[in-house]
Amino acid sequence: MNVNGIDMKVEVLVISVSDIERAKEFYGRLGWRLDRTPPSVVQFTPHGSACSVQFGTDLTSAPPGSGKGYLIVSDIEAARTALVAAGIEVSAVFHLGPDGPIEGLDPERRSYFSRATFRDPDGNTWLLQEVTTRLPGRADPGPTSFTSTTDLASALRRAAAAHGEHEKLTGQEDPDWPDWYAQYMTSEQTGTEPPK
């Protein structure tokens, strides 16, 4: 049997913490959903995520604070502001340059380049990464979806800006703008060629 045709989705990542109640309070402040689980397991799911995070007694032999995860956001400045308002200590936004990290947003606001980090009380590290357009082949070109109103609104703003440039190039109003927006937003999620 060929495993290439078998759907496998990451459901849960286990992190190690030294104080379950302290970690529970912290992840609750992030606004993540506390899921229903057996008594020995605490599970949180970030808003818009299909993957959850678990911690609890004897779930892993990893030392507390050894975890690292990526959290994808559509607007890193808005995400950072919301986390800071919730009392989370978040690094300044930085972007990747040829010689390493540089403070501030990526000047071209390219996907995957603008980042910020924060840690839970044990030192498990979370890296916020702004992704608005997926690399080709990174996402399934089939169904697309938006997991929150924030992501959808951000995608609509980017589509509106790109469509404005499209209308400038063509020199005329586009009465089929809803179709153009839909193609543009789908191409961002799947890494396919955007409409011309």
C-alpha cells in the first residue's frame, strides 16, 4: 500500500511543563480554547488551528521548556498587540535578513519573513510568523478556508489592494471583482499563480 494517499493530520503536540496550573492559566490568557480531556491531560487549541497542545502528568520525558512551535498569523502587528494586551511578554517584531534577524517588519511584508517570539512560564518557545501567501506546493490546492474573521478580513484587504493595482493596470473598473478577489485569495492560500 502506498502511504502517499493516506491522509494524516497533526492533531496534538505535547509540551513539557513543570507546573500544570500555572501553564493552564498562561495558555488560557492566550485565548486558546480549553478542550475537554481525561483528568490527567490538559489540552488547548489555538483559535483557528486544527492542531492542539497538550500537557499533563507523565505525558513526555522531555524537560520542561524544551518545546518550540510556530504560530502562523495573518497580521503579526495585530497579533503581537493582542498578546501584549493579554499580559504576554512578546519580543519586538523582527524579520529575516541575509545575515540573520533584523528588528522591524520585513520591508516588503513578504510571507514567512516577519516574526516575533514569546515563551510560556517554563520557557517553551512560540514563534509568531506572518504568512499571507503560501509557498507553492505547501498547501493542498483543493479546498481553501479561513479559520477566523480576522484572517478573512486581512485576506479581503490584501485582495482589495491587489485589485486596485489590477484596475490601474487595465485602466478600467472590473465588474467581476468578486471573482477576481476569490481567485486572488485562493491563490494566496494554495501558493498558485494569482489572477492577472
